[in-house]
Amino acid sequence: QGDWLALRPEGTAVLVRAGLQHDWFRHEQRFWYRGAMFRHERPQKGRYRQFHQIGAEVIGPQGPDVDAELILLAARLLQELGVGHLVRLKLNSLGSPASRHAHRAALLAYLRTQQLPHEALERAERNPLRLFDSKDENIRAVMAQAPCLQDYWDADSKEYFARLIALLQACGVAYDLTPQLVRGLDYYNLTVFEWVTDQLGAQDTVLAGGRYDALCALLGGAPYPGAGFAMGLERLLALMQVAHVAQSPLQAAVFVASMGEQARAMALGLGETLRTMLAEEVVMVHTGEGSFKGQMRRAERYGAKVVLLLGEEEVARQEVTIKSLQHQGKQQRVPMRELPNVLPRWLADASNLDQVALPC
Ligand code: HAM
């Protein structure tokens, strides 16, 4: 009651503030984060007051190769999430701070001579670039004649952008050069980018980011350069629905099925051993009632690559049956002590199949 709350609108400034306070940036750093963000915006489909982002930031190194690395990471993420074919990359450069300042002055001078609504003029005085984002037809017409940022790039900004484009072309990344792309946040310089889709209506940006070399200094720290991106999870999920990507609550690589009291106890112990052994994989052990057939269905629902079966016979002989859910149900009974040698091969086989099946 009566408390004041500060709700973070995004992760970048938050991370930079925390990093400066706790001295994380002495050495080059790469971060990722996930969490709820809050914005006091007019809610509409795809635009919420509370939403979630996954973000990545690189603080320390600077250069077009760092920007390309982030863009490639984002592209791979979208691809692997099954929505790569529904998005396209918009790319622009805001130039160096010096070229931005020169452009800002020219832009403001131009806008002051135009018949703009009072509110738009006020916005322009705060940040004239934002008017390039406007959805208002009259403002768009004014902005179409406005001084162009690209004409104010200095030689370094031009070279930086040319090198970035060469890197993206060499890696086969498709992009649309978009001179109007200025981004809503004020801390960017040089590279800015957005992945947009035509599947979600007006709120069409799924993932966005850019370089922010002045932010650390702006927040009172040393001038560490930075760059990164954030993806909106609500928009991502909406797009995954459009793409019919199955959203299983949990994906398990290995599913341990068992039948009988002794086997059930053995299965729990085996699950623990496998979780230690296969640190990267999710291992799920069936608990509760259920026939072998029902347990197999459960394994399929969790997308298991391999099922380990423990029945009375297996327990009596200290063996385990390995069954593939991909190679037409191929199966093999092995002594329990052999499992650490055999299981990784089965999982690797299954992953190879996965890769062949991935959409390109
Ligand atoms: P942003 O463009 O403000 O950038 O947000 C990134 C993404 O978060 C958007 O593309 C969108 O998918 C999602 N998003 C933003 N606002 C909302 C909202 N009200 N409702 C639903 N989704 C939303 C940033 O936040 C920067 N921190 C990105 C960045 C990281 N730049 C450098 N590093």
C-alpha cells in the first residue's frame, strides 16, 4: 500500500546497470537472460503491459563480426524454433554518434518548417528519429522528404556497415536493407536490426536488437561497447502456432519405463545415474500405474528418442532393453553395466536422424 515500484521495461539497460555496479565488464562478456518485462503501453493484440523476453548481450568487443555473430545466433534460434520461414530480417545502421548528431540537427531543422501536429512536434524535439516509425499517413509523407540518415554517415560508419553486410552475405543470411528502421529505444548506434513477420498483424516484430556503444558510459561506467538482441516470447509463441510447431511441455531424450515393484525401484535409481551421466539430456522416469503400452505412448508424447524398458525378466538378469522410437522400433537387450557404453551411441544415432529431418 502506497509503495513505489520500478518495473523493468527491458533487459539491456538493467543488465548494463547491474554489470557496472558489480564490475562484470572488465573482461569481455556474453550474457543471456529470460524474464518478464513491463511497459506502460496501450495494450492490443501482441502488445502487452507484461510480456516476456529472451535476450542476449555481448559487452566488451566491438566490430561488425560481433554484430554478425549475434545476427547469426538469432537467425539460428528462429530457424530451430521452426519459424525461420515466417520472418525476414530488416537491417540498418544509425551511423556513429557524430553522424547521428549531424543528421539529428538537420532533421529537426527540417521538421520545424513542417506543418506537424503539436504532439508530433513534441516527440520530434525529444527524438526526431521516432517520427520515421510513425503509422500516421501525413507524418509518413513529411518523413518521406526528410533528410536521410544515410547521407550523414561518416567514412567509418560506411565502412563498418559494408563489412557487416559482407560478413552476412558470406554466411548466406538474407536481409532487407531498411533505411527507415530506427528502433524505439534511444541508446543505439551503428547496427540495428529486427526480424519481422507478416503473420501477426500490426505488432509484427518478433526479435530486435542492435549496438549500444554509449550506454555503459551513459549509465556512469567506463565506455564498454555493447550489442545484443531480445525476442518477445508471446509473439514467438503466436508465430509457432501459425507454423504449427508442436509445443510439448517437456522434451525428454530418454524415457525409462518399468513394470513391477522391483523394476520400478530400479528405474528410479537408473534415472538418477543417467541424469548424472547425460548432463545435457532430459531423462524421464515413469512413475505411477500404467501398462507398458501406455508408458510407450507417454514416451512418444514427450518426444523421447530412446525408451529403456525394465520388466521382471530384465531385473532378474540385471539387463535392460533399449528401444528406439525413431528407427522403426529397433530394440536390443544389454547387460545393465554395458548401458553407459551403448546408450550414447543410440542417442547420437537418433540426433543424426533429427538433423536430416529439420526443415532448412
Ligand atoms: P524491443 O524492440 O523494445 O527491444 O523489444 C524486443 C522484443 O520484445 C520485440 O521485438 C517484441 O517481440 C517484444 N516486445 C516488446 N514490447 C512488447 C510488448 N509490449 N508486448 C509484447 N511483446 C513486446 C528491446 O527490448 C531491447 N532491449 C533489445 C536489445 C537487446 N537491444 C540490444 N540488446
